[in-house]
Amino acid sequence: MCESNVYLTTPNTLEEDAELYLEAVDLVLPEGEDCWRLISIFGEQKIINGRIKSMSLVNHRILFERV
Amino acid sequence: MCESNVYLTTPNTLEEDAELYLEAVDLVLPEGEDCWRLISIFGEQKIINGRIKSMSLVNHRILFERV
């Protein structure tokens, strides 16, 4: 399966220290300005406020930065 | 491999009619306001101007809408 883990960081945090926000995300849908709905393959939903900083799909990693 | 195909649509186009913009995308990186760098697993790079409308990683599909 090709879901990704979503991590959240802040402008002053090293990328390696980003917190895991939601695992096994399938759907990423915009909800508004810098606001996204994440839905995992297990049906878990979370709203994340931030900007996408990087996505590496092969590494199953999406990094958001808090705004 | 968990790369995705990137599609581009316009506000007045049906999602099914979105054009394939770049295949087998691994990296999606912000380049500025509504501007993203796409890098495929083959190293091909393309800039896309638009907003992310939806991502379904399990379906290997990222949809951008032109702005």
C-alpha cells in the first residue's frame, strides 16, 4: 500500500525532529487556506493546519510546517 | 514503488478529464505561491502552477487545479 505518514514541524524545528501527526494517510484534501483534511487507510481523519513543506512518496513521508 | 501520477485540471473541467501532467512522481516541493516542483522517480522535473485539489496516495493520483 502506498499511504504516507504525515509529519508536522515548526519553522524553528529540524526536519528530523518533526512530530508524527497521522500514520498511513491515503487522502489529503484542502479544507481552506493552509488547512487540510487527512484521511488514513483506517478511516481515521484529522485536520492539519500548516503548509506542505515536502512530499516524498517513495519514502512515504509528507512534511507540513505549522503556520 | 509508491510514486503518483500528477494530473492538472482547470476550474471548469471535470476531474475525469484532467490531463496527465507528470507520471511516477516521487517528490513534490513548494517553489512559491501556487507553484510546485515535481520530480519523478526517473529524475524528470517539471514545475506546475496550481493548487492541490486532492491527493489519493493509494490510487497514485495527485490532482492540481490551475490558478
